[in-house]
Amino acid sequence: MPSLPLSLENVSLSIGGASLIEDVSLTLHHGPRTIILGANGAGKSLILRLSHGLLGPTRGSVRWGGAERLGPLRRRQAMVFQKPIMLRRSTRANAGYGLKIAGMPRSEREARVAQVLERVGLARLAERDARVLSGGEQQKLALARAWALDPEIMFLDEPTANLDPTATAAVEAIVNEIHAGGAKIVMTTQSLSQAKRLADEVIFVHRGRVAEQTPADEFFANPRSAEAAAFLKGELAW
Amino acid sequence: MSEILSAFSIAFDLIVSLDRELIEIIRRTFLVSLSAVAIATLIGLPAGAVLAVVRFPGRRALVILINALMGLPPVVVGLVIYLVLSRSGPLGFMGLMFSPTAMIVAQCVLIVPIVTALSHQVLRELYEEYREQLCSFGATLPQMILTILWDGRRNLVTSVMAGFGRAVAEVGAVLIVGGNIAGVTRVMTTTIALETSKGDLALALALGMILVVTAIALNASAFLVGDAAPARQGG
Ligand SMILES: Nc1ncnc2c1ncn2[C@@H]1O[C@H](COP(=O)(O)OP(=O)(O)OP(=O)(O)O)[C@@H](O)[C@H]1O
Ligand SMILES: [Mg+2]
């Protein structure tokens, strides 16, 4: 059973008394590349975590293909975190760890890992301890590790935040390749130009609420919400 | 003064000549404490990992209790094991009293809390770091536990060494349940206590020196193992 469509229904999240996400409803369908936009602290990362089932909502519900429990479906999703989590292992072992957890036999795993490391330009560093890689290299490794899983939904939390322009272009190309391979892309970014390049639809988040979910062309030409309009003009107050 | 000096010189002679009694005591000391630490490791590491990963009611209370038990006074542990193993005790029928096995049991009771609490500390930190990524992979609880045990192995060595250090250096518990019987249950610490009280300083000094060297070597290697981990890189 697939985990799409993925829907958040009146989801609220409070942690330690602070209300962080308030009454968010949205549905993610197979197909369009969804870009989540919003200022720092708006709640983008939290919405990704809720959608990936890493956090449970305080109120409301999250459904994956209708099911309220993610269970084994989670193995059909992958996430690239905003701060990459590097296991105390080599680059190669990190890249293959998700596959190992999923029970893929070593021989298959090795081929797949070699392929993704090559594609993100880390083949040369395969034996190095992942924790001494540079920030940008760690981000590429996190992408390779998620990509290796060949997921049905790929969540990407600002995957190019630390990357140089060449690497950014390479990562965008990879995101498109993953999308072309049939995966659903759900990605956050701070860069409007990147959003314009990649988005098929935009979800705009402001202070823990979804201000709008709009097709990309329309969003950039004519946003529906005042907050998004202000954000696009670079005038959004914190 | 000259008495002490001559004791030192006899002590050196004992060590250099690999005196039979000395070697036998050292061998038994290591046998007992290494057995105790091996069993404590088999119990303590998995227990520390489970406490780090699995949420269950009473977990916090259990962690606090185990941390508190790190400070168990050895003589009291000895006394309790004595009561359990003595002829009229619940396990008296096993006839373990005054045997090396009883000493292993006593040291085990003493250091299981140490190995558990220290490894829990290490593994808890590592789990906090890894948690979201492992959840994202859809890792099962056993997979998470194995992952943190393996990735935390360097720091776990330090926890195990701390347990061993405590076991070899401890006197009270093994004295009570072992009885310090020559050729059977005499270990370095109990021999030092006995020989010193008899005023026979040479053997005590020789064993004392070896005990000190063991302790220093343990701590130095624990430091080196921890230090060999590559520096964490911000990113
Ligand atoms: N575990 C937590 N406990 C308390 N507050 C939290 C927690 N996680 C997030 N927050 C708060 O929730 C808000 C939204 O956080 P989130 O990480 O989703 O922001 P974001 O939109 O991803 O921002 P950025 O663009 O800076 O990454 C922030 O104000 C943050 O401080
Ligand atoms: Mg974020």
C-alpha cells in the first residue's frame, strides 16, 4: 500500500506548552514537486517531521494513503535533515546504512552505494570517517544516503543550504532525477530562485500555519495570502 | 627506615624472580576480576542500551537507582552475598562459599551497576544524536540497540575498564566471601591487607606495586582509546 496521498488534517503541535504548529491541513499528492517556503522558525522543518511521522501531532491526524499508522511504510520514505546526522562510520557505510536496516543483501548494497556516491561526487572520500567531512560534503552524503533507498516520498530539508553554486546545481539536478524516477519530492528552501526552478506547487508557512498551498506559477505571479506576497517582496516582518 | 628499604628490595626480588606465590596470586586476581567484568559486560552493555533506547514506565527511576548503586560499599555487598551463599542461606546448597566463584559473584554485583550506568550515559547521548535518522530509516528497536552499541564501542571500552578497575582494587567483598585462603581465594588486595597486618611488608609491597601499575595502565589505555576517536566536526 502506498503512503500517498499524504494528508495532515487539522494538525497542531505543542512542545513544552509552546504551540508550534497550529491547525495545519494539507494534502500531498503523487506527482508535483512540492516546495515548502517560509521564514526562519515558521515551522517548515516541523511540518516535514510530522509528515515523515517522526513527530506525532498533539491534535489532528496525519494519514499516509489513508492509514493513520506509518509502520513499515516509513521504509518507503526517506528524509534529508537540515542538520545531517552522520553515523560514526565511513562515508560508504553511512551511505549504505539505510539499505542495511532495510535488509538489502550486501552485494546489492555495495553496487547501489557506489552508484550514489559517484553521483554526488563523494566516491573519492568513500573510506573517510563521515564525521570529518565538510559541512557541504555531509549534506551531499545525507542526500546520497536517502537517495540510495529509492523512496516513494523524499523529504528534503534545505538540502543545499551549505553548498557552493556548482554543488547546488548538481543537487537540484539530482532532485529532478529522483523526481523523474517517480518519487514524490517535498522540499524546504530559503532560496526563492531555487523555489522558482524546482517548484510545481508551493506551500507557504507563516508562524506555524499554512498560509497557502498554490501551484507554483500562480504562487510567484499572484500569491493568495498577504504573508506570501510580503515574503516574495522581501518585506515579511518577523 | 632500613626495614622499609629492605622490604622494597625483597619486593623487587619477588617480582623480578617471578616468585611462585606472587604469580599465583596475580593470576587468580585477574581470573576472578576478568570473569566478573566479562559477566558484568554481558549484562551491563545490553541493559545500558535498552535503558537508553526503550521508553517504559519507571525507566527514569531505574536509571537513578542504578546510578545510586554505583556507590555500593563493597563490604556490604560482601555481607549480603555471604548471607545468600553461606550454608544456611538460600543458595547455601550450592557450596560456593569461600570459592573463587563466590568472589566473582560478589565483584559482579559490585560492578554491574557501574558498567550499566556508565554505558547508559554513553549510549543515551549517542542515541539522542542518532534517533531521528534511525527512526527515518525505519529501524526496529533491536537494530537501534545494535547500532548504538557498535558505534559507541570506543567509549564503552572505557565503561568496561572502569568496572574492571573497581573489581581488581576492591578488598571488602572478596575478603568476606572468599576468606583469603592461601592457594584458593587469595587475591592481590586481600593478600596486601593480610600481609601488612602481619607486618610482612615485602609481598604486600610487591603486590601493591603491581596493582598500581595495573591501575595506571588501565586508565592510560582507557584515555588512549577515547582519544583515538576523530574530532567531531561542526557542520
Ligand atoms: N523540540 C522543540 N522544542 C521547542 N521548540 C521547538 C522545537 N522544535 C522547533 N521548535 C520551534 O518551532 C519553531 C519552528 O521550527 P522549525 O524548525 O520548523 O522552523 P523552520 O521553518 O524549519 O526554520 P528554519 O528556516 O530556520 O529552518 C521555531 O520557533 C522553533 O524554535
Ligand atoms: Mg528548518
